[in-house]
Amino acid sequence: MNILIIGSGAREHAMAWAALRNGKVSRVFVAPGNGGTAMMGGRVSNVPLKATDVDALYDFAVSEKIDLTIVGPEQPLELGLVNRFRSAGQRIVGPTCEAARLETSKVFAKEFMRRHGIPTAGYHIFHDVAAANSHVERLAAGSWPQVIKASGICAGKGVIIALTQGEALAANTAMFESRIFGDAADEVVYEDFLAGQEASVFALTDGKQYRLFLAAQDHKRIGEGDTGKNTGGMGAYAPAPLVTPDVMRKVEERIIRPTLEGMAAEGYPYTGFLYVGLMIDNGEPSVVEFNARLGDPETQVVLPLLKSDFVDALLASLDGSLGSVPFEMHDGAGATVVMASAGYPDAYETGAEITIDQAVEGIGGVTVFHAGTKQDGQKLVTAGGRVLTVTALGGGLKEALDRAYEGIGKIKFEGAYFRRDIGAKAI
């Protein structure tokens, strides 16, 4: 069986790692991949194709007789990659561009949730700075903070939390006039601030049936103590104790099932991975956001904790047998910590040489998944803001975190930055 994985991050490295566990898999191609997938060797090869080049990816899938394609990032989904593959009979895991609007348009997602009674924050939608400013000036004193979101995709960074009227007006100018988020801010959503703690729930679905991975908790802020700017994610752990069995039951009954039923009823059956970003307050879950894919860095935790075969589950989701395929999790816990370039999520330099002590492989339960890396001759160098994710499993969360940080201690590159408080809330 030949598999094509689309994307270049640590999520895609983790997918390739998981795919190799299936003995029927003969080749795994990663387009475009990174330095880590290039180093896997053997059955894994990078393909120098952009994740957004729909035509070239389709031609490659045909020429290499790809049996299964897995989409990692959101941009190919928005561009209709799944539509193109499916229309030609190619087996691919992911939602169509119409269904992916749950992620690619926050306006669509908020109005969809309103139509189907799915719990989420109250909201207003604006298309120009004047209307947004008028709304801000009308807000009562007790309305702050406000969560201001660009409607389109922004790699997890299109959100500003305004604590005051002045900050909100500045955000309006930045989004609508300075265009800090580009076309993604043609529409802007104002949301009421939700109290509580965030968690992430991931489902694999064929549009009707679904199976759940372990719930995880991401750490979005760059600084320790959840301070500073939002990032694509600085670390994660699973299972998240915040998502109790009772909370998960509510998530299924109030969010996942109504979402799948609603999308089908509206003519956009949702298939592939569904990421539900939650805010949980006193055991009551509300949707912060949907993603139309597995999250990063959460994937690097939830896939190593999946005891059952990843590829078999994906194939079952395409064959209509998802409800009967094994989908079991390992006992214990997992944690992943992101090593980033200095300056991230703002400007950062690349090209720093990375050294990974081979002793990392001797630490039980540790796997290093590459994100922003590439090979430069015989050297491995940094090539992005988030560079590596160091994942570890353990009998409990503390053991997993201790192993992950031990692994980080054996990796060096100039300007390496990581948070030292991943998982602290749960411990």
C-alpha cells in the first residue's frame, strides 16, 4: 500500500511515523515533508511538491499509484484538494472545501452553530472598520474582554483579545486597515469572552459514525504562565483530566453529533478529522473553534497514545466500517514540548545547525518529531518558527513530562526556546 501525506510539519512527521506501524504499508510519501521525514529513510520519502499545489499532488497520486492520501494542514482543504481527489476516485481522508468551512470561515462556523443550537460564545460579524468601531463604542463597561477573530485561516494566530475599548479600536484598525491578517480579515468576528479552561477533542468520522482520540490540552501562548502572543502551539499533553467522562458525554451529545447531523442535513457531509476546540467552565463545554484536521502539536501526543492501527482506522472511515474497527488507546499519558526559534511567533532567523544527541533514543518513550527543519548537505538546520516537538509517553503525566524535558536537554541549536511549564496546570 502506498500512502501520500500532505504537509510539512511535526503533525505530518507523526502521521508518517504512525503509518509505518501498519505492515501493509510499502511506501510513505510526504509532500513536501521536512528534515525529519527525510531522515526516516527506508519506506519514507519526501516529495518536493507544495501542499497547496492541487494539480501536481493529484498527478503524483495517479503516477505513483497512491492507495491512501492523508491531508495534514488546512490550506489544501480550503483549495478543494479533497474534492479533486474524490471526483477522480482517489481515496483521501479529509473534508471537502465546503465542509472545511467549519475551520476556514469563522463566520460560517458561528452561524452554523447558531442554526443547530451548538453551544458557543455570543458573537457579532463585521465587514468594515466603521461598523466594527460603532459596535465597540456601544459596548457596555462590563462587556470586556472581547475576543476579536479574523474569519479566514491565519495559522492559529488570527485572534486578538481586547481588554479595553482602546485595544479593540486598535485591533479594528490593524485588521481592516493595516491588514495584519491579510484577506483573512475581510470579515471579522467579535465574540464574548468565555471563562474556563481550554481543551481539544479530536474525532475521526465518515460523516455519520465517529471515533474519538484522547482529549488533549494545548498551550497556545508563547510565554510561561500562558502569557504573551498566540502561537501555533508550544506544547500539549493527553489525556486532559479537564475532559471528564461526563464532559465528554456532553461534547458528544451537544457538539459532535449535532455538527455531523447538521452538516449532512445542509448538504455538506463532514468526513475526515474534526477538531473541536473547547472552553470548559464548571463542567460545561462550549466551542471556541472548529478545525478541519488534526491539531499541531496535539497530534504528536494523541497518535503515539493510539494503541490501534492508524491506517486501518483511516481506511475504515472510507469504507463505512468505522464503527467496527478497533480504536483503543494506551494506558498512561503523553506530553510534547515544542522547541522554537528565538523570536517566534514574530520575526526569527533560520539556518541554525541542530545537533541531536543519539542518547535521546535511549530515553524510554521519547520520540522527536520535526517541524521547521531541513537538511543542508550533511547538516540538519532550522527552517521555521516551531522547529521540533519532543514527545514522551509515561505511566502518568509527570513521568511523560520529565522524559520530554530530558530529551530536550539533549538537543541543541542557537536561540532554541521552549516553555518549561507544559502540563503544569494538570499536575
